[in-house]
Amino acid sequence: MLDSLKKWFTDYLTQKDFKKRLIIMNIGVFFMGFFLSFLIKVNLGTDPCTFMNLTISRFLGISFGNWQLLLNSVLFIIVILFGRKFIGFGTIANMVFIGYIADFFCWLWEKTIPEHYFTDMPSRAVIFALALFLFIISVSFYINANMGVSPYDAMPQILSERVLKKVPFAVIRIAYDFLVIILGVLFGGIPNIGIVLMALFLGPIITVVGKFLGKHVFGM
């Protein structure tokens, strides 16, 4: 067991473009948290996972970062048991840092930016549109770095490979995200347009950014 773990770690560290991928992954994680803070402040919608975590954290009266880390830690145990191939440095960075980065910048904006910019039109709509687009770009950097996936994203893949083998993965993923949205609603959340826009544009932008990184960064 220990020898296989050491071999995996050695192979992981020596993979092609490891340092470049590590830098790109960290850039993606930081800006995911950064732009997520704007999406939280304008309250016009986020991705399904964030929507659920925000509503549950508010329901429990704890910070978004604390709840996200707690939930991811539980899911991480399942991933260790059934989907180790999905784990990488990006897995840890995602589950630990994004929530706290978003919490920090939400606090900072409360101290430095007048609240009406986040609540009144047209500034609210402009901030939302820019933050959503740049958040998706950041997610694309994170995913295309190929440094592991978040425990949340690993779960539908584990279900597809181990439980629902005959069900198309796309169906599993849609049902999974829909269930997460329902959980958020049950805890008092109200789905907004951001969830729809995320579903429409995340996939295509991930593909475009992946091609750009492959050509201009990784030399593929």
C-alpha cells in the first residue's frame, strides 16, 4: 500500500508540464474564489454547488468557507475509498481554499465598496455579468490544468463508473446538479439566472480555454 502510494506520488510529480499546471491550477482556484465573492454579493445566481452551500451555511449560521470545507471533507473520504484517480493537488486546493477566499473578499467588499453597487441596477447587472464570465474562465483554468477534481465533481463520476454503469454520464451529471439545487431550495435558497447561464456556457468556455492552454502554454 505504502509503495503504491509513493509510486503514485512520484509519477504525479513528474508528469509533463507539472509546474505549469500547478501554477495555472492555483491561478484558477484563487480567481474562482475572488469572482465568486462578487457573485455572492450581487445574489443573482452561482453554480449549483455554491448555491447549495451558500443556503445551507446561512441556514446553519456558519461561514460559507467553513461549511464548504466540512462538506468537501466528508465527500473526500468517499473519493479516497472509491475514486483515488480523481485526487490531485487541485482537489485539495479546491476544497480548502475557494470558500475562504470568497469569504475574505466578501468581507473586504463590505468594508470598501458601497452596498448599493451590489443591490441597485445597472451596477448590479454589470458586476454580475463580468463576475460570472470571469468566474467561468477561472473554472476553465482550474479544470484544464488537470490537477485533480473537487470532491463534489468526483462524485457523479464515481457513481457513473461504479453504480449507474448503464446510464449516460450526462444524465447522471444533470440529475446530480438538479438534486443539489433542490437541496438548496429546501434550505431556503431561491435559484436565479446565474445557474442557468452557468449550465449553458461553462462547457463551451472550458473547451475554448483548454484549446488555448494546450496550444500556447503546454505546447500541445
